[in-house]
Amino acid sequence: MTSEPTNTASESSRGIDPDLIAGTVIVLGAGVLLTRTSDMPGMTALLPVTMLSALILLGVLLIGRCVLRRRRQTVAPIKVFDDAKRFFGIVASIAIYVAAVALLGFYTATAVMIPVVAWCFGYRSLKGVLLADLIFTGGIAIIFVLLMGQELPTEFFLR
């Protein structure tokens, strides 16, 4: 006997698959943001257009996987939230980061947020966190300031 649960028609029609919701939100959100890149200069728009196009492709693949899974009906029902507190914590941290970028500046907010998020996800190696922080924040500075000539939101101590 196999221990894999199978869906019946009534189980698969009980609710919307979270992958379908996520895929739809990703495609719509990236599509809306993609329309805003038309006013940007060519080199400035290159990174956002590439990333948003990749997000749209991944969202479509997520929706396609959901459709195929529903056709097969051999997958157990998916629980949308395993831990609601963790989900709302992630949403709150994104909102705090966006506000921090506006108030503190991009580099300061990013340099603070990377170690905080790493700690929240259980990564405790101080050396690894500081190295990742330096590489990511430094890499962004090199890409935007040196290569593309684009300034990111000014730091609070430089205003």
C-alpha cells in the first residue's frame, strides 16, 4: 500500500491552490511594474526589465504547475499557511524595509536588514552574515553607482 494521499474531485474543488494565487499575484504585480519601466533610460531600465520579465516567466510556470497538478489530482491538499505569524512577520519586515529605505537611505537600510533577516531565519554565523552583507551591499553599489551611474536614495547622514 502506498501512503501518498490522493485528492478526490471534492477535495480539489474545496479551495484555490496557493500556487495559483502566488503565480497570479506575481504575474500581475510584475506586469504592472514592467509598464513603469518605459519612462526609464535604456541602461537604467535593463535590470528592472530583465528581473520583472523573469518574474513573469516564473509566475506563469507556477500557474502551469498548479494546472497540471489539478489535472492529475494525485497531490494532497495544500495548506496555505503553515505558520501565519511567520508570514505576517515577513510582510511586516518588507514594509519596515521599504520605510527604512525612504527614511535612512538604501545602503543603511540594506546593511541593517540583511543581518536582521538572516538572524530571523536562523542563520547565526556572524562572519557569514557580515560577508554576505558586504558582498550584497557592495555589489549593489558597484552596479548602480559605478557601472550605471544611478544614485540610490541618499543616506540620512548625507542629507
